[in-house]
Amino acid sequence: RPRVDLHRPTSHQIPRMRVTHDLVVTRYNEDLAWVARYAQRPGWRVFVYLTGRRGGGLPPVCSGSAGGRRRVRCSRIPNAGYEWHGYLRHVIDRYETLAPT
């Protein structure tokens, strides 16, 4: 029989964090430093849709990770000239997995 360490839980003993909130941000060239604190909250997912110029790379908050997982999911989308475009894109692309709030 495999030996089980009772002081260290196995993966099936650790409950998965239930997603309760999705924070969706559409960004042109604004500062995103404020987003990081929401990414640390239990049960929160943060999505940033980037519509600004492609030069200069991703904002720092988009490349941060914790435990091998990206905390903030960033995607580039075309700049349609409307802020709501990013929110609509999020709902359409993730309709089946939206958080309750």
C-alpha cells in the first residue's frame, strides 16, 4: 500500500477554490497597478482586455504569476472604439464559465 503522509494533504484532499467573482477590465493605455490587489482575493478571477498599441509589450500586471499560475489573464483585442467591446467579448467567449458575480 502506498504510504500517506497525514500532515501533508494530497491533491484530492485540497478543495478547489470556487470562483465567485470575475473582474473584467478593458484597457487602452491606462495604469493597471490597482488590478493586482483584486487578483489576490480568494475566488476572484481577473481578465484584462488590451486595446492599445501593441508596441512596448504587456503591462507588468499581465506577466505576474503565483504558484505557476497567471493571476491576471490578459488578451489583446481589436480597438473597436468602444469600452463595452471588451466586456461583450468576455461574455461571449466565456459564457459557459462565467462567475456568478
